[in-house]
Amino acid sequence: MEIKSLNDVLEEQIGDLYSAEKQLVEALPKVARAAHSDELRTALETHLEETRGHLERLEQIIGDLGMPMPTEECKAMKGLLAEGEQIVGATGDPVAKDAALIAAAQRVEHYEISGYGTTRTLARELGHDDVASLLDKTLDEESHADTLLTKIATGGMFRGGVNTEAASRS
């Protein structure tokens, strides 16, 4: 890889995000099926649909920028998903497994949040305001997914979440 300009960095980041989202579209159905909690399963299924929309936005951005379709594999996402796959296949207490699934999903969300934030900033710096706006929409959805996972884990204000239930079973 040769990086000659910020445009090269922007294209590399978009390609990385594109690969990451493609991998997630493949992985999320398995993760959702592994969830014990209906609330967690629904959140994961909803995020799968959002993730498909993220891919569509990235394809629009790729077209708008006139860049070639990315072919590189996001190795970071591959690693995060491999760790998650171990949890999907784990046996034991289903509520504790849900807590582990949430932890793995939040690692993925944090990776995406950092990637989209960086890429949005690069797009703004390069004057690609329409691209930055699309990336910002996805960043908002990724942040919302992370917040929702935290609420499922902790239960919010009025009830115990997955973590509380798992702790009471130990």
C-alpha cells in the first residue's frame, strides 16, 4: 500500500469500513440466533438491518468518490468476529453467554465508531461534505447500537439487566 495523500487515506478507510460491514452482515445472524434474551436478539436483528443500510451508504460513497470497489479484507473485524464466534459456540449459562455476546458486540461497535468518526473527519477536511454527512448518519446508528447494548446489559433505570441476572446465578 502506498499513501500519497489524504485522499488515499480516506479511500483506505472507506475500504476498511466496507469490508468490516460486509463481514458483519454475514456474522450477525449467527450472533442473534445465539442470544438467549429476546431483547438482545431483537437488538441484534435490528442492527443487522441497519448494517445492510451502512453497506448501501458506503457503496454510494464509493460511487460518489469514483473510487474502485474495495477488495482488501478488514483484518481487525475478522479478529473481533473470530472472538465472537467462540462465544456463539460456547456452552453454559445462557444469561452469562448473553453478557459475553454483549461484550463482544460492543467491541465491534467501538471499532466501528472509531472508524466512522475518523473517516467522517477526513471527508470533512477534504471538502466531501455529502460523504461526511452519510458517514455521520452511520456513526449515529453505531453509537445508538452501543448505547442500546449497554442498556440491555445494565437494565437501565428501573430493572436489572443481563449482567445483574447473570451475577445472581453465579
